[in-house]
Amino acid sequence: MSVTCEECGATVPSDKCPSCREDAPLWAKYCPHCGFKLAREVTAAKAKRKRQLCSDESCIGIIGPDGLCTDCGKRP
């Protein structure tokens, strides 16, 4: 599952909040919908490992599920 970041528009991995069942980013400590405290120590580390940075050293984007950089649009 994934959600779209409200700040940058990137697609980020998520799962369901056990309280409200809405999608919450894997690294969120609290559900952005209902405020429920999430136990995410292990899943946050997994989310960071799955992220692939853009191969262009001048770019700060990550490679999205479509295989393109979320910032510059290039392929890795």
C-alpha cells in the first residue's frame, strides 16, 4: 500500500491504522487521520531500506513505484 506525501507529492509506503483503518505512512509515529499512536520502530526501518535514491547526484528525489524519479523524472 502507499499514500501520496502532501509536502512533495511522492508516493510513500503505508499500511492501515489499527484504530481508524485509514492509510498511514510506515514511518509515522501517529496516525495522520485520528492521532492514534502507532508502534512503528521495525516498519520504519524497512520503509527506509526500500527507498531508492535517484542516481543523478544533483537530484534529491527517490525512485517511485513507476520506476521514475519523483523529482526529476529520470530512470535510475
